[in-house]
Amino acid sequence: MKKIGFILLVCLIVFPVLNSCQKKKVPHVLLITGGHGYDEAAFNEMLEKLPVTYDHVKHPDAHAFLNILSQALLWVS
């Protein structure tokens, strides 16, 4: 049962990312922030001007997110 839940979670993360990149031809990036302070408002304003779509993960959670993503890519290949 846990394996089915994991597979569904991976599908919910990976397939929308792949689908959005194919339709729009716009780069989709993983944005990881944290580790030090920064001007969030200025950074977000700059980011919104870039021609990309993105997923934003804050530093303490980035390792878990990347682990799930790497497991999904191994499972798919």
C-alpha cells in the first residue's frame, strides 16, 4: 500500500512538470532557496520577469524533494 502511495505521489510531481514543458516550450526549473537571508520581494520580482516556470522548494525540504524526484526517474527508466 505504501508503494502505491509513493508511485501516485511521484506521478503527481513528475508528469505535470514533463507535460508543461512539452506544451509551452518554456523551461521549467526547480528553484531551491534558503541557507542565507535575501530580499525575497526583490528576488521574486526578478524571477517573475524571467521566461520560465518553476517549482519552489525551501532548503530544508529540498533534499527530500530531490530524493523523491530521483527515485521517480529511476522507476520510470
